Amino acid sequence: RLPDLDDMKEGIIASRIAAHAGDIAKQIPGAMEWDNAMSKARGELNWKKMLDLCIDPIKAKEYRKSSQPLDDETCTMCGDLCPIKRTKDLA
């Protein structure tokens, strides 16, 4: 079949990811700052910042909304076993 709008969007997102990886590999100035900002947001469990920084914030927000964890600081993958949250709890 011919690609529909969703197929095209997925292709564009995939090409953006590949282009970003290429920019990092070529050491384009500024390319790592985005990744560093995302890593910092993850380390702080700053969900708003993570959702703002991601390549497809609309899809990420839909995923987050569709699978709400019991604790707002965690995700549904690790839940209470989140290593970042557990490390913060020890501090």
C-alpha cells in the first residue's frame, strides 16, 4: 500500500533520529547538548523537561498519559524499582 500520514510521520521521526546520530558522530557543534539536556532531565526525573526535549513530544505525551504509573516520579517500565528514584531516596 501507499504510505498514509502516520507512516510518513514515523519515517520523518526515524530520519530525524538518524540525522541526530550522524551529527553526534561528526561532532557537529551543539549536537551533544540536546542529549546532555535529556540525560540531565532523566537523572532528575523531570518528566515535563523529558517530554519537551524528546523528538516526538506529542507521541511521548500520549504514551505517558495512556499508561500512568502509581507514582508520578516513575514510569511504568521500572515502577518502584526505578534505579534513579531509589538512588534519590537514599540521599
